[in-house]
Amino acid sequence: MPRKLRARLRPKQKRARTIPQVTTRRKHTPRVQPEANSSLWTEALFGAEILLLHATPVYYGFGVPRGDGSGVVIIPGFLGTDLYLTELHAWLARIGYRPYFSGIGINAECPNLLIQRHLNETIERALAETGRKIHLIGHSLGGVIARSIAGQRPRDVASVITLAAPFRGTVTSRTVLHAAEAVRLRILQEHGRGVLPDCYTGRCSCNFVDSLKREVPESMVETAIYTRHDGIVDWRYCMTKNPEVDVEVPGTHIGMAFNPAAYAVVAERLAKAHSSE
């Protein structure tokens, strides 16, 4: 048989396909903040806390230590204004302190700018009018801001009290995370290069975030009030893990601003602060 014919009749062998090695790079995906395992519906119970507050002796100043006339600056939480802290403001005056609203407007702005443009001015006024160190009380994000101020101004602050403030991390519900992202985008659009690119995230490196990394000075009386029934943030991130500082109360996240048990703790801790000066 001719050689050419044998070559044609021989079965063809499939050549192995050589697949070129392609080096792929992982695309950088933005870090998603963890979501808290909490139930928002429980926060609807905060209305009952307001009613309970008005029915307790604490609200009228009975059974709690009296104040010494020192200034107390109160700071609202995320998307809140000073208005919802009116009850706390009036109660502090009733038990003998000189309360000051934060003056920040709505808490939906770069915390660093809120401190620089508003809170420092309020603090200076409180220091001048009372002639003594001030106390800081912050609810939720307001508590995180309060701790930051304490780190920045250790000589001016006698105590810092946080009410359901997640100062150890931003673990919260999906609804709040979406709202925070919307606020972050608005901040970047409004201020541009006036803020850092990672503003309103845990990766930001501004003075606000930097001061949070410091421990509250030993010269201050520190208090972290939290509730295990928090429907907004993970309550474990509202603690220092120091039993002498952390105080648990029953109630909701929103209702912490009207919580009679929290008010009683506030009175005790403020009294401890001015007695140790």
C-alpha cells in the first residue's frame, strides 16, 4: 500500500490544546460593614420608656445625687437633633447641673467637622460660664463623638457617659448601614477635598478616628451604658469590657435617651465625677 494512502487511513490523534496561563488579579471590593443581628421592631417600645420615665421619682429628682452646677454637654445620635434630648436636658437642670445642647443641628455630617465647627464652640462656652470642667453625655453616635472629644480635650472634660454608643465598631442593622452610606456620599459631594476619601468609615484617618483609638484618660470618670435588647446596634460593641465602667440597663436603643434606669446611673456617675475633682 502506498505510503500516502496508509497515512490517510491512519486514525487522526487529537492534539492537546495548550491553554495559556493567565494571571488574574483580584478586584478590590469595598469592605462591607458587618450587619448587627438585631430586630428593629423592638425599638417601637421606646414610647413606653417615655411614659415610664414620667412615672418614676428619678425624673423629678428624687432619690438621686444633686449636681454641683457644672456644665453637661449632651450630643444626639445618628440622624438626630438636640430636640429629642429635651427631656434629658430638662432633667439635668432639675437635679442641679447646667446642661448645654450640642448645637450641631442634625447629626448627619463628618464628625470631625461637627467637633471643629460646633461642639468645640459649645464646650468653650460651657467652660467659660461654669468655670470648671465639663461632662459629656452622648447617645448612640453622639456617644462615639463624646469619647473622641474626651481624647482630644483631656484637660477640659471631667467625665464621659455613652448611651448605647457602638464605639468599638460599626455593627448595626442593614437599614442604618444604607442610611450611613447615603450620608457618606453626601459628605463627599458637599465637601470634596475638605474631607478625606474614607470619611464616615472606620478606615478614615482624621483626628476624630485617631482620638477614638486612645483610651479615655484616667483623670475622667468613664461610663458606658448599654442594653442587651438594642434593636439598632450590637450591644457588645457598646461596652469597654471593664465592669467598673460598663452598666447594663433594660430598654431599647432609641429609648436610652428617656430611660429612667439610665438616668439614675447618669446621676450617680456625674456625682462621682465632681466628688473626685
